[in-house]
Amino acid sequence: NQLSTSLTFSHPWGFTAKLTNRFLSQAFFFAAVSGLPNSIFDLIDFDFSYNLPRKIGTINASVSNILDTPISTTVSLLAITPLYPYRRITVSVNIRF
């Protein structure tokens, strides 16, 4: 289960910042495998973007798991997408011709 809340700030000059809090709970009530541990954790992510002048492109940066919260998930023998258990920084530049 996942509950997300976010706070977004947009500036007229083209800056946008977004802070997201994700509360995750992993419980295995109806799993085919018994004895799996339950886990609960809270992740905070930050996104920043800037629209270049004349809308020729954008610069985006994001940091997931800002506080480097340790994540304990169980994914072996299960068909679920694993979370990244570490801080991840991504930067991209998009230019339009």
C-alpha cells in the first residue's frame, strides 16, 4: 500500500519545485508464501525543473529518498516492482529544435 502527498511551488519565471512524501506499507495477508515480514517506511522525494527561455527546453533534477531511509522489502518469489533502497539523483536536459 502507498499513500503519497506532495507540495508543489511554481514560479512565473519557469521554476517548479515539488516535495513528495510517500508512506509505504508492505503486508502479506494473502501471499502464497507464508512467514513474510511486514514493513512500514516513509520516503521523501524532491523534484526541480526549469523551463529555458523561449521554451527551447527544460532542465530537470530529482532526488529520491532524500533522507536515505533504509528500506526493508521482500521481493523474492513475488511479482512486484522493487523499490530502490538508496538515495538516487537524476538530472536531465531536454532541448527542442
